[in-house]
Amino acid sequence: MSAGVANAWPASQPGAKGTQHPPTIRAWLICGVGMVVVASLLSAVVAVGERWAVVSAQSALQHRLRPAQDATAKLTQAYVDQETGQRGFVWTGEAAFLEPFESGQQVSRDLAVRLARLLAADPEARRRLDAVVAAGEAWQLRSALPDIAARRSGPIEVTRGLAMATEGKALFDQLRLRLVELRQRVDQLTEEQVVAMTRAQQAANTGTALGAALAVLVAAATVVALHRMTTRPLTRLVRELSEVADGATRQRITVSGPAELRSIAAAAETMRTSLLSNAEALATAQHQIGAFGERERMAEHMRDRTIQRLFALSLSLSHLVGTRRDLAAQVAPLVGETDAIAQELRRIIYPDRVEQSAERGPEPAAATVPAGR
């Protein structure tokens, strides 16, 4: 950029230290694109976070809570099998009824260990599982195993059998109640996880939609800002340039807008002032040429008529002096005056030539007059 264009830029803020140039269109574009990218990244971060929550909820359902529900149901069935086998053996004495009882014991222990691992993250579920295990042990130690041992030693009286059945039923009802409480807690955790997953899915969709809307809004705002920032200064610049082109050379071109438009406007203003200066110089030169032409025309006219007539008059007076000696004293001054008038006219018509003649020295009158011809 030339020094004239650079000097034509005004400071953006009066009183600021140094000249602060406005941002360029490129800077605005970079800023706008950066804002769109940031909005998109924020949207992506929110969406990824919510998607991760959805995946975590799905993983918890798939690998912990659904298996915990299944294990709780199997644990309940294992205890029911034990109670059925124990009661059948007590009433019939057939060893075949002990198989469900004995296999159910191993299954219930394995399921309790598995549930403890699956429900480790929830203290309440662990507490209820411990209550189930304690109730199961209480039923086995206080009812099932003593009843089985008593039946193995021989038939049991009806009265004693009813008492044993009543006590065993009360203990098993406590176990059944603890199993229901455990199942309710596992179902509650599963439902909460499903709700959390649904909310996370909705939040992810909402976050994605809001992020996309924010990115579109920022992009639209950037386009509008660029339009307003460039259209108004550009329209004014085109209007002022058109006015200058139509002949309004005194119309000053406003330097405003972004740096690119300011550079163009400053260059156009410099060009306008230069053209205006050149036009004034051209007008002065044309005036001088016109005056010189008029002078040449007058000089031709005077050379052809006036100076020739003065020369003829000078010759006539000289001839008179030669023929009439008695008039020489009166006519000789007239000859000198005629020559002086001719010299004055030559000085007015041909100033440059007269100055050059003055530098060479005076010339005789007879030589001077023909020189003007």
C-alpha cells in the first residue's frame, strides 16, 4: 500500500494511541467460522456425553440389572425347590425329595454370590440380599435341616409334624418376604435405569438439535453481520464513485468499512485528488495555450498591417529628411519616435525575441523594423 493511501486512512478510535485499523473481511469470516465450529464442538461434546450416558445405562441394564432380575427369580425358585423337597421328604420319607433340596442349596449359594457382585453398586440392594441370605440360613438351620434329620431317624407323629410344618412355614414366609423385597429393589433399579436411559436419549437428541440450531443461528448471524458490514460501505463507495465518474470531481470519497473496502476507497480518493489536480493543471495549460494563440493571431495581424505601415511611415519620413533639409530638425524626431513605437510593439508581440535581442545589444532602427515582418 502506498504512503498516500495509508495516510488517507483515519484512526478507528479518536484519541487512541496510534492508528487502529478495522478488522478485515477475512478476520470476520474466520471469527464467524470459528464460532460455528465452537458451537458444533459444544453440541458434539454434549451429544457425546449424553450418548455415553445412554450407553452406560444400556450397559448397566444389559450386564447388571437384567441379569440381577433373572438371578433373583432363579434364587426364589431355588428356595421354593428346597422347601418343596424338604416338605415332601418329611411327609413321605422318600429320598428322591431330597435331590431338589440339596441341589437348590448349591444353586442358592451360587446365585447369592452372583447377586452380590451384580448389586455391589447399590448398598440398599446389598442389604436386602444379605437379609435374604440370613433368612434362608435361619429357615435351613432352624427348620429344614432339623426336620430332615428327624425324618431320617423315623416317622414323625402327626402332631409334631404339624408343629414342625407351622414353624417351617413361618420361617419360610420370612424368607419369601425378603425375596420379594429384594426383587422389588432390583425392579426399582431397573426401572430407574430405563428412565435414566430414556432421559439421556432425549437429552442427547435435544442437545444435538440445539447444537445444530445454535450452529445455524451463528452462521446466519455471521452472514447478516458480514452483509451489513460490507453492503452499506460498498453501496456508498459505488455511489460516490459513480458521482465522481459523472463529473462531480469535488465529491469526496468516504473511507469506511472493513480494511479491504477502506483500502479501495483510499486508493480511489487518492486517484480522485490526483485527477482533480491534473485537470486543474490541464485547464491552466489550455488557458495559457489559448492566450498564446490569441497573441500569435494579434501578432500576425499587427505584423501584416501595423508594423508594415509604421515601417512605410519611417521610410517616408526618412525620405522627407533627405529631400527637405529645412525640415530635418522637425522630422528627425518623428523618425525616432516611429522606430520606438515599432520596437514597443515588437516587445509586446515577441517578448522572448526582444529579450534575446537585448542580450545581443541594440540594433539600428533600419534593421529593427524589417525584423518584425
